[in-house]
Amino acid sequence: MDTQPAPTPAGLMRRLAAMLYDTLLLAAIAMVATGLLLPLTGGKAITAESHPALGAAYRALLLGIVFAFYGLFWTRRGQTLGMQSWRLRVEREDGGLLGWNDVLRRLAAALLSLLPLGLGWLWVLFDPGKRAWHDRLSGTRVVLVPKHQRPKRPS
């Protein structure tokens, strides 16, 4: 019987580093989207006061970008580009890939983790399984991906 070892939970610093990478990527995508919309406003900032309908659509677009970014990565491989760089993977408690409902729950719960001054994220430091509030609320976990060992060259 071939049993796999239990996955190693990811620590806070590695998670935050991956989040920083992904935030930079999301900022770049948001800048491109914003740039594409600026001709509609004559090059002026898109605000709720100056363009109420466009302002609401713009905020919905940005939320959609965040949802699509994480959703596409998490449902296909369990890793964003930042997570790949830091050898992290998000998975359901059973080890499976997230579905779109899991992505929505995880992102909503992550917002709750940030609201009380990030206490939900800091919970990783105290939790025996190194799980943040949003991990527990969404039934997911972030694990360390083992290093791939290079094949030995024949001598």
C-alpha cells in the first residue's frame, strides 16, 4: 500500500511573499484595464462622482479581474504565479483542486481575515495546522510543494 506523506502546511512569511508577487501582477493587469477605459472618460480618473455608471462598472471589472485571476489559477493547478515562485499550493481539505464555489468562498473569507487589521492572516502563527481564518472558513489549506529532485546523471 502506497501512502503519501501528509502535506507540509505553509508558513506566514512564504504566504505573504507569494501574496506580494500576486499583488504586483494584479496591479499590472488592473493598470492595463484602466488604461483601456480611459478613452471613455477623456483621460480623466474613473470616479463614482464624475462617472457614476462607469465608476460602478469599473469597480465590478476590478473585482471580476481579481476573481478570474485567482479562480483560473486555483481551479487549474492550485497555484498562482506567486505561489509557484514560493512553492505553495492551495487545495481543499481532501487534497483536491478548488472549484469556482471554493474560490468565491476563499476570497470572501480572505477579506474577513484582513478586516480586523489582518488578524485572520496572523492566525497562521498560532494555529497548529498553520491555517488562517479564511483557510478554515473556506475548507481549504495552503501547503508547501516539495522540491523536485533532479534526476541523477549517469556516471
